[in-house]
Amino acid sequence: MHLKCRLPPAIKKTKKKKKKKKLLCGDDVMLLRMAVCARLCGVGQSRRCRRRQRHSQADQDSDSEMDMDEEEEEERVVGKMKDEPDGSSVSRRSSCHNSSAAGPSGAAGLASRNSASASAGPPHPQSLLDLPPELLVEIFASLPGTALPNLALVCKKFRQILNTETIWRRRCTEEFGMSDDLRKMEIVGMSSRDLYVKRVNPQVKSGRFMKLLPDYEHMDYRDVYTHLLHPYRHILGLWQPDIGPYGGLLNVVVDGLFIIGWMYLPPHDPRVEDPMRRRPLFRIHMWEKNKATVECMYGHKGPHKGDIQTGKKDEFSTKCNQTDHHRMPGGRQEEFRTWLEEEWGRTLEDIFHEHMQELILMKFIYTSQYDNCLTYRRIYLPPCLPSDLLQPGLFKGTYGSHGLEIIMLSFHDSKAKATKLTGDPNVPAGQLTLEVDLNRPVRLPGLEHQRSMEELSRLVLGVHEEAQRGSQAQDAPSEAAEAAPPQEAEGSESAPPQEAEGSESAPPAGAEDMELGATACSATPESQPFVLPLGVMARNEVYPRTCKKCFYGTGLIAGHGFTSPERTPGLFVLFDDDRFGFIWLELKSFSLYSRLTDQLSHAQAPSMERFEAMLRNMQSWTS
């Protein structure tokens, strides 16, 4: 005891130091880490405060400095080990103590090893297999669905990852617009009461309710994509049915868990600004987990068995396997009355015009014979350019006794064309019903002169004759060069133009005044008053009383069966961005057109060339 008390001070310090080293190598490392974290976060005392406290102790001046240096060294080591795995931190800690015990040479070796390890960093993945699964899910979800089956053949890991619902849900959403959750999906196309049918057993005189549609709780996005959306992706979009001269507009869309073919019908005549009516013709859905079922929706007895056949490109056919579901107990007479109420919104007794009754009866007989076994051809929406007079698209318009029809307005350089999607026995679907020359605007006179049909005819016919002379002048040089020598051609052609100018001096002068006024009218965006001339028949008397611009155009008229077709002059009147009209001079009638505002997906034309080729094909279908 006496010897222990007489130990020199240097030995005591050495023991203290060893004891502290032993504590730092043990549980105090966690405390030291907490202290470092607290100091970095600004919690607790700072390093300078601790140093001042230790300097205030006079009996431990030299010992406190050594302790602080040692603590700072430990903090630096712990800071470097902060983001490393547990195994590497333990080895690094032991090497740290060994280097401190070895002296300056050990510290230099530690510094070199630390710099080498810091420069190396974490290992970079050499292939897709080295990436974490969550990153692979994100990559696979961005690929098209057609590439995923081949990707599943690469390895077992890829095949397992492709079973993730997130991948297939994203494919269904981005490629087909399916945004609803399969677990919360509402059945569309029928009411909740129609989901169940009551089956009555006459022997027991009791009934039970049987579900018409399967349970979708166990359905997943991969089955929906693989067996429903992808196999029938080619029939999505807009189509025109082959129903002789009548045509039509079919829109096939993904609606919940169904692919539904909606037939678009114009509103009841003459309410041209009412929304379109829709009628489901067929639907496709997942009746079983790995099988899609096609059902015919035509008739009044509910869905029944049907079929869809895809043969040629941009063409498909539908077939009903149970046409008896289209018949009604009252026979053809009851079917006609029901069809008339749906198609025209009235009974046959309400239609007093005899010619109109004949047209309606003819359409019913012709269209009902198909029994929803139709062939459809793909059509596109017209492309939109910044130079267009208004946004192109689909419009519904009045056509006298034929009722409302659907047309497609498109722009081609200086021409505006309106093509029929639905037609009639005179001018069938697919034909060019209106053609407007945007280089020949017309300025309307005052309201008192607009009411005169003679004044309007004089203005429009003046532009019409000028347009004909312009087209003949373009063809004359080539014909004259082939028919006669240059001197004879000049002499023979000089007289007729002078005679024409002398005999028809009034109309050309009016046409020039119209063109000059039209230039001023086109420069000013303000609207001008508009009223129909007296004697012009209009199915819809409620039309806009102001217009923006007017242009010369021609309309197609023909006899029954599309006999003797000819283009007659008329006036194109632009009311606003969603409405325009056309005055048929020869027929003395007015057609009002209103835009179809429904959102139509999968219907944009790939290019202007494809769209123009489609228009040419439409005319050949019914020519």
C-alpha cells in the first residue's frame, strides 16, 4: 500500500490512459456516437464549452489535452465508419486502435487505407440482375406490354418480378386508359338491378337470384391485359358500319372491365345542339379468368352470345349467335314502333309528311335485316393545323326530310371539306357533301338586303361564275396547245372572253365588290348580323343571328339511289367555333351544323396522307 502510493505521477497517467482506452473499445463507442450526432445536430454542449470546463481544472491540465485529442480522433474514426456495414466498422475500429498504438507510421498507413477505400466506393452493378427488385419493377413497368413476355424468358428472377401487379396495372392504364381499380370496379353498361336475374322453378313455386356476371375479386391486371385488352386492341377506335347508304359511327372503347362498342346516334330532329345518343351493340369482358367472352347487346332481351372476327387490316365483323333475342312478341309492327320512338322520338301518326314516312319506313326495313351482323371499317379524326379556319372534327347537321346526319369537317390547304358519316338514299355515307373555297369569301349586305333571296343568289352566283372561269382558264392553255397552232389559238380565244365580259358585266362587278369587302371582313374579327332570306326552309328556326365569316361553296345533291349527282353553289356561314351553316341555293334550304363534343379516344389519324387515303376509300365504298 505504501509502495502503491509512492508510484511516480507518470505511471499513474499511463494507467489512466490504458483504462480509458479500454472503455472506448467497449460500450462507450455508442455513447460517443450519440455525442457526435448531438454535436452535429446542435444539441448539448459544444466542443469549446467542454474544453473550457476541462481547462478550469488545474490538477488535470496535461491529462485533459491528451483526452481531448484522443476523443477527437475517435470522432473522426466514427464519422468515417458511419455509413459502412457492421463488419467493416468493427475491423476499422480495431485497426484504428492498432494504428494509434503503433505511432505515426501506423497512422499514416491508416490514412492511406482510408483514402483508398473512400475512392473505391460501393461496387457498381455489372448487369440488370444486380439491381434491386424495386428498381427492376419500375424499369419493366415503363416497357410496352408486347415486350414483357419475351422478357420473362430471360431468367427466373425476371419471370418472378413480372408477376407484380404494379407493372400490369401501369400497362393497362397507359396503353388502354383503364384507370379504375379492379377491386372497386363498378359494372358499366347495365344497372345494379340487372346484374341479377330471378330464376323461378314452377314445380316448387319459389325463386332464387342468379348473378349474371362473374366475381371479379380474384381478377388481376395481368389476366385483363393478356386475355382481354391485348387480343382486342386492334378494334379500339372509330369505325363506320357497312349499312348501305346509311352508314353510321361506332366508337369502341375500354369501359371499366369491358370493351364496349357504342353506336353514336344523332339527337332527335331538329334539335341539332342536343348531345349525341349512344346505344351499345356489343361488349367483351372476362367471364372466366383466362377467357374473354363476346356478347351481342342488340335487341331488348339483354346480352346474349355473339362473336367478333378480325380479318383484313382496319376491318372487323360482328355476328350474333342468337338472333331470336332481337324479335319482339308483337311482331314486326311492334318492332317498328319501338324503333321509331328510339330513332325519331315520335310515332308514325305524328309524321304528316308522306315522303318522310316513306323514307323512315325504308330505313327501318333496310337496317333491321342485318340483325347486328355487320362489317366495320376504320375511320380517323381529321388532323388539326394552326392555319385551319376552326378546329376540324365531327358535326351533326339537319338534312330536311332525312333528319339529322353526322359529317366530318376537314381542311385541305385552301379547301374545307365535309364528308358524310351517316347518309341517306339520295347522297349516301362517305360522299363529300360540302366543299368550301376559303380563297373566295363573301361579304353579306345589310339586313334589309339579306332577307331577299334574289340578292343572295346574285352575290353567290357571281362568285360561282368567276370560280368556273378560273377553273376553265387553268385547263385552256393545255387544250389550246394540243388543238391548234399558236396564232390560230390566240385569234380564236380572244373574242369569247370579250363577249363574256360585255354580256355579263353586272355579276363580275358585284363579285369584285364582294372580294374587296370580304378582305376587309376577314381582317376584322368582329361578327356581323345574319338573317335567312325569305323563302329558305330551315328545319331548326332557332339559329344564330350573328356570324363571323362567309365563303362560297358547293353542295352535293342527287336523285334517289345517288342518281345524277351534281355540285350546286351555296353559301357557307361560320357562326362560331362550334357551329356553322350552309344555304343551298337550288334547294332553297338551310342546314345548321353543331359540333360533336364527345371525347373519342384511339381515333387520331397517324398522318395527313393516311387521312386523305381514308377519305378516298370512303367515297369508293358507296359510289
